[in-house]
Amino acid sequence: MEEKWTREQLRLEIGQHFMVGLDSTELTPEMERFLAEYQIGNVILFKHNVESGAQLRRLCADVQKCVRKHTGHGALIAIDQEGGPVTRLSGDSVNVPGAMAVAAAGGPELARRAGQLTGRQLRSLGVNFDFAPDMDVNCNPDNPVIGVRSYGDTPEQVIAYGAEMLRGLQESRVLACAKHFPGYGDLDLDPHLSLPRVTKPLEQLEKVELLPFMRAVEAGVASIMTAHVIFPALEPEEIPATMSRRIITGMLRERMGYEGLVVTDCMEMGAIASDYGTVRGAVRALQAGADIALVSHTALTAMEAVEAAEEALRNGSISMEELQRSTERILRFKRAYQVGEAEPEYDNAGDMQETDRILRRSIAGYRLPEGRIPELGPNPLFASVQSYRATLVNNEECRALSFAGYMAEGYGGDSYLLSREPSKKEVAELFAAAEGHSALVIGTYNGHLWKEQREMLGRLDQVKVPVLVAAFGLPYDLQDAPGNVPGLAAWEYTPRSMAAVLAILRGEERPMGRMPIHLA
């Protein structure tokens, strides 16, 4: 490249192509110095950055002021606000149900409404970029990372709902992000921990995984997030899609004609950090055609990645011409979705009530005799695990939360706490305890992913009293029980979801949701 480019000019150019995380609920002097020195143009927020709506508004305003001051442009401030289990906002904000719950609650127009509600709340807080919707087709019930984050197990279902969600977000002037291209839907490993491989032939990928992203492009999605997955049918080199020029530039840009932003999934995830290294991976992603490399957690790693990208620009391994085109693309979206240092507040009470109504409509019955909840009698036994972090993309949960305790207090009867991996002895004790009660109600939480929980559910026909299963999270738990055991799908392990189930068990409401996936 030409000598006229000073180090400061290089850094100003490169800084637009990185998005970093913050380590606090406020913009600390140390973090401001880091953003200033490395000319970082974009920030991602997590649950640990959020205490309340008012605090988040201040933080976003401070970030915008800092980034504008040091780069001359506003910031893209992103968050993973999918809804349901992937929710970063505080309880005083609008938090819509997750994708599969929305699909259970009504038609695609409800997904558009969820996008509008989410976008309006984010925009009022100063967030202009939502890493949603999830356009992955959850075609593998054993998927450890997607599950209820998907709208369903067919591309048609995902397209119908996902396209409306992204439209709703962008109508509210928040960038939507279709993720995770070419698809996380058929994984058997979690890319937060290790590098998955999907060996489907091209024809099958085009019919299932790729189709929702093609439709998202046609719907005008502002951004697409890349997947840390090896797809041999798409890339013969042993590298994940995030680092593949064939996939990002050749397929997404040239073949699919995509002109929006391409952002990577976090480059500190195990799939990249363990196999290739975050710094090397970030440079490879930019070389492949990504616009923004996401380095979410470690400032020192982000610094090293920026410096490595600068060196790649100096030695020509990153094309200055391509990078400048990418910079123009980023700045175009920043102008279109810019936010002020203090966005107007709005009274979100009505929107919060609306999201609660959507959640209550999402509870779906399964194998219910004549569509009715079995009589639980005067002294039911409620059993469940305590809350735990189901996947690494989820927030840390309240460890004291349990369906069993919540129901025993709200409905009456007794509670029984199970281990996440219940032993045969533990299960035998539970079944014996149930015989002294009028019914047994088991609340599961992604139990399908745990062999011991599946085995326990498979033995429920041995219980001598009426049994009901309430699946919080994956609905596949319901089909792990014998065919004579009825159930409810409740989608998320939260107090609001438990309250909806409690109302149904009391007979105050009925399960109105429809199952958005295929169960046996």
C-alpha cells in the first residue's frame, strides 16, 4: 500500500471493522482509552453490561459520544436480544418470547410485531443493532446451541417468521441480523466450545440451511452473521465459514447478491480460539470478506487483532481497495441507523403487557386427552431441576429458581428437586414419593440433551398416579415420555413462563399454542 497512509489513518480505517465488548455497566476511563487508542467503531453489550433501562441509556449515550469524538462517526451498538432464553435487557424493559414461542403463539404477523416491540425498546435505550433473528432451521433435535431459538424445524417455517421479525426490527430503525450463515441448525457440537462440522451435500444445504438466508437477503436484511462451522461441501479447505472467502465473498456476496453488512460470530468462541487463534481468525475473516470482526470479551485480544489487521493491510494481505469499500458500507448503515446521544424515552408498560399476552398464548398442549389438562387432585407432587445455564449463549440464570418450588407454592402440594443428571436411585425415590400424592407433574429444562433425564422420562409409565410433563425449553422432552403421558410446551425456564403454566393448571386459562415443530 502507499506510504501516504500514516499509522493513525490506518488505525482509523481498521477500527471501523471491529466490534468489542465492555467489562462494566459504565464506560470506564480504561475502556474509553482503549476505544480511543484503537479507534474502535462498534460495541456489543451483554447481560453483565445491563442493570436497568435508565443505566443502559446512559451507557449507550456515553459510548456514542466517545466513538464520535475519536472516530468522527457514530457507533453501531449491538446486543443479542432474540427474546426468550437469549435476552440481555433488564426486567424493566420489553423482552419478547423467543422464536419458537412466537411461532407457537400465532402467525408470522406476530413475529413482525415482536420485532417492532423489540426494536422500539432497543432504539429508546440507544441500541441500534440487534443480533436477531435466528434464521437457523433446527433440523437436529439434539442441537446443543439453537433449539427454541429457531422458529421451527423446516425452512418454510423459519422463512415465514424470520423474515417478518427482521422487517419489524428494521421498521423500528434497528439493524436486524440473520444468523448464523450458512447455518447452525444441524450441529451436534457447541461452537462456543469446539469446532463443528456439517457434512451434508450441497443440494441438501441449499434446500434446508441456505434457503432462509436467501430469503432474508431478498427481504432486505441489514446484516448477516457468519457461522463457526466447517462445511466441506462449500469449502474444501479445513476452515470454518467465518474464515472462508469462497463462502462469504463467493457465495454470499457474488452468488446471492448480498450488499448488507457481514459480521462474524464472536472470534473468541472455542471453535476459532482453540483451532486457529482469535487474532489469526479475525484477520482471516476480514480477508474472506467480512465487514466486522466481533471480539466480545477480552480487550487485550481485541488490541492484538487490530494490530494484526493493520499489519495485514500494510503488507497487502488485506486489500485496501476492498477494505475501503467495506468501510463505506459500514458508514452507510451507520448514517441510516444513527442514534442520538439521548434517544427519546417511551412508556413501555403497554408493550410489556403485550409481550406477556404473547407468551401466555404460546403454551402448547401435547397429547392432552380431549384437549384438557388431567385432574391433578388435592395433593400433587411437583418435580423439577433447579435452573442452570442451558447453553453458553444463554444468560446466567437465577440458581434458586425451580418449577417444583414455584408450583408447590402457587398451586399447593409438595415439591421434589432433581439433579440435572438424576441417578437411578434418585428417580426411584421420586417415583416412590409420587405414590403418596394425587398426581406427579414433572417440569423439565432442555432435558432431551441429558441422557439421564431422557431415561427418567421414558420410565414415567411406571408411576401409579396421573402424570403430566411441562417442558420448559426444548419441546422434544415431551416425546421422550411414553405415549400415554400428556404434556405442555412452555419454551423458557422463567417465572413468567411458570406463571402461565400455573394459570393453565388452575383451570384459569387453556393452552392456546400450536406446536411449531414435528413431534412423534
